[in-house]
Amino acid sequence: MATTLIAGAIFYRISTIQWVEGEKWQEISEDIHLQYRPVKATRGNIYSSDGSLLATSLPFYRVVLDPSIVSEEKFRANIDSLSTLLAGFYKDKSATAYRRMIQDARVSGKKYLIINRKHIGYQEKLALMKWPILREGRLGGGVIFEKVDQRYRPFKNLAGRTVGFLNEDQYGVGIEYSFNEYLQGKNGESLFQKIAGGSWKPLHDADDVKPEDGYDITTTLDINIQDVAESALLRQLMNKDATYGSVIVMEVATGHIKALANLEKNKKGAGYGEYYNYGVGEQGLTEPGSTFKLLSMLALLEEGKTNLNDSIDTGNGVYRFYDRSMRDAKTGGFGKITVREVFEKSSNIGVSRLVNDHFGTSPSNFLNYVSKAGLDQPLGFQLKGEAIPFFKKPGTKTWYGTTLPWMSIGYELKVTPLQTLTLYNAIANNGKMVKPMIVQQISKGNSVKETFPTEVIQKQIASKKTIQQLQSLLEGVVENGTARNIKNENYKIAGKTGTAQKLIDGKYTQTYYTSFVGYFPAENPKYSAIVIIDSPKGFQAYGGDISAPVFKEIADKIHAQDLELSPEKKSTKKQPSYASDLPYIQAGLTEDLQMLCNKFGISNHYQEQERWVKSRVSNKSIQWISNKVDNHQIPDVTGMTLRDALHVLESAGLRVQYSGKGRVKDQSLTAGTVASKDQIIKLVLG
């Protein structure tokens, strides 16, 4: 009796759910299995200062199949052919394995089968769309080509750590991470259906919200200077078997970073890579050594208590401050020398005696000059992860009687290479201290979101007289002092060497942190730079022997390349003219070029519908001419922007190398000839 009652209750409940509450539960089921989910926006580009592409997102596709869609008749007739084509294309499994995978998915009712996780290019997508079953499209064959953007760097690892990355967990570094808010764009929203296995299949719906592409970032980097900096640094690191090195090149007047390179020996010790930003970050925060003597001389000269021609006795190279002995690099010492020679020869004793004599009873006055120069605070650099400088304060437990003498020569304090460079750049800039910057504009097409003008940190860090004296001292270091080895006849360099013993486990060791920082041409400075090389091996591990030659190599090449510094090399080549008053449009993606013309009210016409076109001017209008791209032939990319050319050529399986800037002027492989996978094609932009 009880069993009969329970069975009746169950039957009643099933009937109620099915017939009475059916519509309600159907709606709940649809809500569970249908969802509006985010559709990723295309990430913005990153450019160098001259418009060279440092990072972009190229579209690729993932091939997905709903095996239940195609009719039984077409499935049986075409599955073998499709499987054979897939096996030949992906080359990762046999035709039998592909047939079994698709057949099993169809039998089990699986509606979302990823055919292969390897992404394909647009030309490959066009080829697959002609294959059996797939040619029936989404509705007839169940095929879905899911667009997936992949980050691409035309210059590979050049400026790799500075350009940076951002992974799926939102962890990253460099510009990609620091400016992700702008680069990432705004995701759209599309209707998806949840299917077997927990996967989501996109559906077309009228209420879909299209994603908004990210903004483009224009940096201050010069790709040629970056290349020169990295190459020179790498050679010296390998030559001296050093632990790591860093180079920063900055434009004096603007504070624009033209190169930022960091190379570090990898864990296996088999080479060098860019793993950390030592120029800016916490791990690069260290005792700078003798390059800090510039600040000490600034304080002394500003106080008016010393003259460059005054003399001071540095003795036999050993001098005792309280309970510690300080030594000069020269065995036997420098004896009695002028204040100018103290700086040029980098006498520790000379600088420390001068500072201790004038500021020993009022060390806070010395620290005031540190603050005025902005060295005790972060610069507010545009990349995330900037380190906070460290300076001891008088009256605290860490301040000893020896602190001021050692601080005056760059010990018992910590600053980053970027902060040191900013100080020297201010001297080159006649006392005006500007904030270093690496991003100058955020934009999308012709619309500028934000620009970053040069920001002045301090209008004048010292009097005009003091600045001129400091400039004279820095030139003297190269003309007569510790950097005589980089003196040259073509132009003058001004700067200072630095060699600091490294503090390891609380003890100063015989390993060194070597540096050279300065600017050029000294008579009319345009660039400042700092070179750091940590823990070089071998004898003569001084800044003048290790870092200064790298500085000179970089300066020489910049001086040779920069037309402003070598006016006799200026080109007289005329720019090509373009018919009538129409914009300079040559070739590219049809929809982009048509949209551009329509936006500005320029008449433009099709002769035939094609994805890629070239332009021809006729009667004050633009006609689009087919520029067909065949997956088996070398495409014609002349006239295209670099981004479009990269997309077409990479999709065709070609490896791209390029030089110059602007649109593609010439290509090394003849259009229309047979293309081979991984074949190298060289582009000339202009």
C-alpha cells in the first residue's frame, strides 16, 4: 500500500513538472545553458618613437566542430576525405585517428569538438573552408573558426623586458603590464551555449555587444639606439663574464628614454637574457660608488666654501675617519692635489675630507642638497615597480661618525641607475631636472587619448655658476682623469666613472659594481646615458676600464647615426608625391581603407570584392583593385602598412625581417612565385 502511494506521488510530481510547470523549468534550463559571456577585445599596439612596431596582436583561428550538425548522408560521404585532409594539414595524428575522434564525438552528442589546438592563419582558414563538411559552414557543417589574437613582436627579443608581457593571470612586467588599462580595450559580450564537457559554444544574437579594441601606446624608445645599446652591453658582459648589466640612454632636453637594456646571466650560465629591470627596479637599488661624488661636489660648490683650484692633501692613500680607514685606488696615494684633480682622479679621501670638513657638524645641510636634487624620492617613472631610494638620516640609530664621509663617495646609501642618470642629465641640461619618461602618447587611429609632455622636476638644481663648474669637472674626467681611455677627436664626452665594492652578507668584498654615466656631445649635449656592469671578472675591474668603453661604443654609433649631430649626412631625397589632394593610400585591408575614405568623404569604388586591395586614382576618386593573396604564392605587400604585411606574410608561413619605417616600399621575394614554409622575406619600409 505504501509503495503504491509513493509511486503515485512520484508520478504526480513528474506530471506537474512536465505539463503544469514545464514552461517555468524550460526557462530556468535555458538560463543555465545560455549565457552572455565576454568576448576579448583586440589588444592595442606598442610603437617606438619613429613608428616602428614593437608589439601587435595578429589574428589567428582555432578550428572547432559541432559534429551533430551535418546530415548523416553528408557525414558518411565526406568524413574519410576530411580526416585525410586534417591529418595531412596538422601532421600530428593519422587520418584514422581524426576519423575516430570526430565519429566518437558525433555518437556521444558532443557539440563542441576542438579539432586541433594549433592556431591557424587567415589564409589557412580560407583553405579549410573549402574542405568536405567544413565547406557547409556553421549551420550546415557545424564548423566554427574561433578568432584568437596572438601577441607578436617584429623585433623579437629586442627591448623584450621593457616592452614586457601580461599573462592570463594578469601578472606581467614592462609597458604591457604598466599600461594594460589602455592596451586591453573593452571586452564585448556574446551569447554562448554550454555544451557537454563544460565547454561554451558561441551563438549569434542580435543583442551581442562588439568589443572595443585597445589603445595604442607610442613609446620614446628608438629601436636603432636600443639595438646598439643591447649589442654593446652584451659583448662586454660576455667578455668580462659579468653577472648582469644595464644601459639607459636618455634625451637631455625631453627626458625621453631612447634605450633601456638589462641583460643578466641565465641560471645555467650559458648566456644572457633580459629577466629583470635593474635600471629601475628594487634589485637595481644599490650603492653607486664614485658617480655620487657629483652630488658631493655640487653641495660643496653651492656652499661657496671651496674653489676648484684650492689644494687638499690626500696623503699616502689611507686616511682614518673615526674608527675606519678609507683608501684611494692609487697605491701610495695622490698626495697634495687640487679640488679639480680630486674629482678627475676620483680620490675618495679628497672628496670625503672636503665634505666632512664642511658638513661634519651639520650633515642635515648636506642631505638638503640630496633632497633638492630629488635623489631621496622615487621619480614617479611610468613603468610599475620603481624602487624607493635609501638614505640614512642624522640622529637615527644607523647614523655613525663615519656615515657622512662614506656617503659622500657613494656608500651607505642606495639609488637606482635611473636616478643617477637623472642627476647627470640635469647637469647636461644646464641645471633643469626633467622626469625620465618612456611613453609619450596613448591613441587610437587619429584620436589621441592622452599625451605626456616633458615634466620638470626642478627648474634649477643649482646656480648657473655651479652647473658650469660641474660641467667642466665632468669634461675633465674624460680629458685628463679616470676615463681618458674614451677620449676621442670627433666629439667630446663628459661623465664620471664609478667603482663600488659590493656588500655581501654584511661585508665588503673584492667584487665590484662598475659604472660610467655622462652625456654627449659635451659642448651641446643631446643624449645622456649610464652603463652598469655588475661583478666583472679579471683584473682592472674599474668603471673606467669596464663600463666607460661600452658608453663610448654606444655614443660613437649614435653620433654617427644622428643627422642632427652629423648635419653633413642629411639626405636630400624627396618624398614621393601623390596624385591630386587625395590622402596617401596605397594598399591594405579593404574594410579598413573603405572606412577611412568614407569617414573623410572621399569617393572610392570597387571593381570586385576582395579582402586585400591596392589603390588607383581615377577622376579624383580612389578605385580599389584586387590584391589577391594565395596561400601557395608569395603575396604582394608593397604599399601596405607593416601590420597588414605581417599578417599576410605570417599567415602564408613566411618569416619576416624588415628595416626602415612607414609602408612597405620593397620586398625581397617576387610576388606570385611559389612560397615555401618558413622562407625568409625581407621588407624595406619607406
